[in-house]
Amino acid sequence: MKSRAPLILMEQMVMLLVFALAAALCMQAFVKSDQMSQRSQDRDRALTQVQAVAETVRHCGDIEAALTQLHGEAYEQDGAYWSFYDADWNYLNSVPGCGTGKPAAVFRLEVRPVDAGAGGLGKARVEAVSIEDDAVVFGLEVAWQEEVGGYAG
């Protein structure tokens, strides 16, 4: 009479392998869902910041005045106005890398004037950009009516 112990041991090893593979797939799914959740949360917060800036620019009719009204300052470089935010979308009131000891900027909000193609119309592109990979998280265009001369009525 032969012993069945090696057969049972082999069967248990196969079952253990199947469960290990299933656990690895579940872990991958959890990690991927966490990444998707973080991207979605960043996109929602970016939408809120971009919308607030766009509405303020439209109300003020001037990009620099709008950012000064929102943040108390406006940082301009290469024709675009920038604001910096940390990972929790808190405004950083200094340019990153200036030795301030503040948290590093994770997101940059850019407001870039765009040619409206018509007199009396101002237009700008407002985008939230991830600094790590320079990818646009959310963006939109805003237009406003500018004053052209005086009223001769």
C-alpha cells in the first residue's frame, strides 16, 4: 500500500500557489484604485482652484489684478502668471526653491493670456499643472469684455 502523503502535499502546494496569485492580483487592484482615487481628488481640487481664478479674472478684467486680489501677489514669468500649491492644494506664498523652508510645491496654476481675435475681448487659459511630470490636471479658458474707449452718449 502506497502512502498518499506526497499527493496531498502537492495538492496543498498548488492551492497555496493559487491563493498567492489571487492575493497578488487583489493587491494590484487596491493599489491601482488608490492611485485613481488620488488623481480624481487632485482633479477635483484643481477644478475648484482653476474655477476660482477664472471667475476672479473675469470679474477683474485683468490677470495680475485678479491674482493679487486672490493671493496678495502675482508672480509673472515668460508671459504667464503662476501660483504654487502644496500636495493638499494650500497656496504657497513664495516661489519654490528660494530657501524659505516651506513645503515644496506640487502643483502650479498657470494663467496665460490668449489672443481673443477681437477687439474689446480679453481671453486667458487657466491650467493646474502637476510639477512632477508637467502634466495638466485641469484647465479651461476664460473670456471677459474689456473697456474700449469712453462712452460718447
